[in-house]
Amino acid sequence: MRHLPTLLLLAGVAVTSGGATDCGQVIDDRGFDLWCGDRLCRWSLEKGQIAPAPTWHAGDHGVELVGADVAISQLTEVASTDGRCVGFDLVADVAADAEVHLLVDVYGDGTIERDERIPTSAWRPVAFRLRMPEFYQGVRFRLTKTGGHAVLANIGAAIADDAECVGPTLEAGLRPDGVTCGEDAECASGDCVPGPLGSGCGECTTDADCAGGDVCGIVSYAEASRGLWAACVAPASTATGLACVRDAQCATGTCAGGYCSACRDDSTCGGGACAPIHYVVDHADRDPTDIAGALHCTGGPLVASGGACLADGDCASGACVGDALAMCTTSFFPRACTTDMECPGYAFGGEPACVNVGTRGGTCQ
């Protein structure tokens, strides 16, 4: 195993590996009850169309896979620390002219380790038992349909007793970037990168591992089942407010506190203070959480047009222009997100985890 530069070690390239179930339940919203407009809140629509559908019982909801080629999926954080026997069950109404499959993708890396056809039926319960690999971290369950009518309901996956899994063990390939590792040989990239809470597979350990003038930095976005990993990035390509491990990857030229920041210390703030931007997260059943983010200048001269900013209040013009910046409140490290489901530990109807905190890569107008 090769070692990272000190800066990368201190910044924290650790990954999540504890798994995530709700009393053994792996899949969230198994009853397709949570709709965000015309899409399922907890499931990803990969192709085709879906619609709410009645089932055999007025109190049970289903989802119709509309069209000749449809796929939905859910990436779960279940891991080998939760258990190695996963039971999958559902109730389906599948016409004779339709073909429905359950695809199991260990790590969610696009490689299918198990393909089970759901039989033609009229609301017939279907169950599978999957013997998982000795080590795994995250599983994407994908349901696909080609052909005619198919409605699915009560889809569940749960940790089962080992004795129930009598079939062959699923064989997963090398671990993708962001997955926990112990040695280089376990990683598809060939690099197991040390971090303060453990090591994770990554693309690089030094700049020498990168081509085309790229530097060894860190990604800002990752799926919930993986940690942020060491990656080759173009110099000055990481926007203000996003995760970093070194100055060279930041558009501002400053990586401070794990974020690409507008300042490093008070000396660059013209009499003001270099301080983290704070955002308060309200919770339903406990006190609000105050979280510190990227650094910016406060209490001094306002930033002139063209300068880096995180919020409107930073700018003399009162306008900080850029994309919305949202961060996970459930992560130990600076972790950008676009939806709650991208945040580690968020599942089963938990409190919102992806919170808008300012402007990503902001520039004063």
C-alpha cells in the first residue's frame, strides 16, 4: 500500500463502511407510498415511465411500469457488517406478454451479480434469498420490465438468517473507488488510499499517478454507500465551497478546513476575520445543529465585483452569483449533495440531510 501526501491524510479520505438498515430492512419505501410529484421519492427512474397503481387491496399501493422498456432502482447502504444473507420479496401482477427482472448490483458499480426473472402472476408473492460476498458495501436493486403490463408492490429486502441462504455466494469484482479497502490489490484502481477513519479505494496517491497535468485531489460528490475518494482533477477546477485536500485543486487557490475557501486566515481579509460560513439544521425532535463550512471573510470590506463569495452578504453588490451549494449534514467530511438520498445514513424517512448552505463557486456581481 502506498502512502498519501500528509495533506491528503489530514484532510480525511475515509469512507463509510458501517452499513445501513432499519431493524434489518434494507429497502426504503417498499410500499411505493412516497411520491414527489410524478416520480418516486426513494427510487430512481432509470428509463421509461411509472405511475401509481391500485393493487389487490385498497390499502396497498403499487407502481406500474409504463411502456415497453422501464427500469427503476434503489441504491442501498447495506454492507457485510449488517449480514451476508439478504432476503428479497415482492408481490407482482405480471402479464404473460411482459418480462420483469430483479438485478442485483453489488457496490452499485454497474456490474450485475444476480439476475432473477419475476414469474408471470396475478398478485403472487415472490421471494429470493441472496448469499452475499464475504465483503460488500452498498447494493443497488434494479427492477426492469420489457413488454406488456406489470405492476409491482410490497418490494422488500431484509437481512435474513444465514441458514436461509443455501444458494451459491454472489461473486463481486474488485472494489470501486470510494469503497473501504485493506490493500491495493482489492481495488479496481490499484490504489488503497489511507485516511484517518480507514482506507478507501481511489485513483491516486500522488500527482505522479495523474496524467495530463492533473493533480491528486478529492471528489466532492459520491453516492451514499461510498466515501469521498482521492481522484485526479484538473488544477483550479474545484469550486468554492466544495471538498478539497490541497490548494492546487481549488479555483480560489485556497483549501482550508477541507473546503475550497475564499480565505485561509485573517491576514487576507483586509481587517476582517476569516471564518467559516455557518448553517443551522433544524431537527424535529432535538436541538438544531450548527455546522461550519467553507471559510470566507467577515466583518471587513465587502468583496468587489469578480471576487470569490459564498453568500450575497459577502459582496459589495449584494449579489453572489453561482450554482446552489448543498452539503450533507450526516457526513463527517465536507460532502456536496443534490438530494437527501445522496447523504450517508439517510434512509427510511429520516430527517432531511442535504441542506442548502450558500453558493457553489460564487462570484460577486
